[in-house]
Amino acid sequence: MEIIGIVKKLFDIQKFDSGFQKREIVITTEEAYPQNILIEFIQEKVDLLENIKPKDKVKIFINLRGREWTNPEGIIRYFNSIQGWRIEHHSRSVGTSNKTSITSPSLSSDDFDDLPF
């Protein structure tokens, strides 16, 4: 799947004691009812956002992830996340795109089963 939009916000890299790291980006879609979509890049994929800036038009290739998690009280919760694995800059002109493409191999969400997100 892919999402095209304008970068609204780019968050700092979050690093956890376990060695896990992620970086989040918010893009605003360009449609009749624009949506602000939060997308996370995890582990080595955080590097894909190095040259991305607010107001850039981008195409992000994504995977939808869902997870079941049982909290300490035994209550089961469900979480969804949108994980980016490739990003391309796009020009603002219709039908044209910049040739810049940044990609890396995909990780499985099963690699991080102990995380509640």
C-alpha cells in the first residue's frame, strides 16, 4: 500500500533501552477531505527520513500492522500501526515525480512481540 501527501510534522527518533528505535512522521493527504496520517519507521528504517522536511510532498509505501496485547491485569487490547518501509519525494506538479527513492528491506512486526504498540 502507499500514501501520498504533504509532510506536516516529523518527530525526533525515539530510542528505547531494549535497542528498539522508531521515528514518526505525519503527512496530510490531498483529497476532498484531507487526513492527517501518522506513520512510523522502525529500526534502521528511521534513516529513510534523514532528508525529509516539513512541506515536502512524499509517497510512502506502508504496511498495516495489528497486534493483540494483554496488560498486567489480564485485559486484552488491540493496537494498529502504520509502518513505512519506503519513501519517495514527489514534485507538486500533477503526474510528475522526482526520481529520489529511498528504500530498505521490510521487517516483520513479529520481531517486536513484547511491545504494546
